[in-house]
Amino acid sequence: MREVMTQQYSETARWSDWCFENMITLLQKKFPHSNIWIIKPSKMLRNIYSSFHNFLQCSIVGTPEYTEHYGAISHLHQLLVNGAKKVGIEVQVLPIVLVGFSKGCVVLNQMVHELDHTLHHSSSNSIDDRDFLKLIKEIYWLDSGHNGEAGAWMTCEKDIKALVSLEAELHIHVSPQQVCDPIRMWIGEEHKLFIDYLKQLGTQVHDTIHFKDQPRCLENHFRILDEF
């Protein structure tokens, strides 16, 4: 068992500069007047594959299966409310900035898939969630991708229209590691469709390709976290 665990951690040790603890410091520098909340995936396979079962239906290795009714928006709302109470903060009066990185972006995508239903549903919970959604001022997708075959970016026009209706400032940061992967060409194709839809709807979106003159590499994928 010890040998197996040592091997698992050695596979990820080189990326320790971007561990959760260091990310708190990095994000605090980027958002110096903000309260920083990092939400971990509910499960990790081999200390490599993140599964966000706390936000959406997904496979054992985290491949997303999006639905309109899973409850990601309500879950995030309650997490922030409960966490804020512990430190004496009222979430209802704070602007919110959402940041997703790599597979973590599937959580943002799941929320977008739920937007149309949440915005037009009449239950009391949905009304509370609608008020929560009004607090979201910025959303960052950082090099979205996963090991499936679709769903790194939104391509459904209805969902994207609902996203635009939030009137949040949208930031897209990508690297060749994801959008230029010859084995997963669908990621780059979805990214382009997402950006094209947003522009067609007249939305200003900040779309940045980092390291585009450099070869694809996993290190640059992580360096997005330093550069965005």
C-alpha cells in the first residue's frame, strides 16, 4: 500500500506549486479585497481524477453528464451561505466572482445548464437562487477540459442565452494544451462555438489564448493559474 501511495503522489508532486493552499495565496493577490473560497471535488481517483459529484452527475473519473435539475446552483448558494455565517459575513450583500479551472469548469457549465430552469421556475427555493444569481458579477473559465468526448464548453444556444441574461462579465483563458490537442480536437471546436455564440448575442467576452507560440505542455496548462 505504501508503495502504491508513494507512486500516486509522485505523479502529482511536480504540480504542487498549484496546490489548494498555494491557490489561496495566488487568488488573494489577484482579488486582494475579496474573501476567497476554494471548493474541492467530492472525490479524487488515484489523487489525479477529480469528480464533482457534489455539483453534477459524472463518471468515476469525472466525465460530466449535464442535466437541468441537478441542483448545482442551490448547492453553491448554500455552501457560501453556511460558510459565510461561520465567519460573520452576509453573502446576500457581496458581489461574487466564480473561477473554474480545468475539469473544475464542468461545475460552471452545470450551473449554466440549470440557469434557464432556475430563472423561470416558481418554487421558493428557485426564488432564493435567482436572488443569489444576481450577485454573480464575473465568471472565469480557465482552460476547461476533461477526459470525456464532449461538454468542455457550452454549445447549446438556449443555455448560452440564459448565461448572457445574467449580465456577468465573462472571462475565457485557454492554452494549446486543451484547445489544440490533436487527440481531443472537440475541445477546441467547442471553445470556438461558445465564443462565436456569445459574440453573435452581442456579449462582450474577454477571450485570451496563452502560450500560443509555445508547444503544448501540461505545465503551461497549470501556468494559466498564474497568468489569468
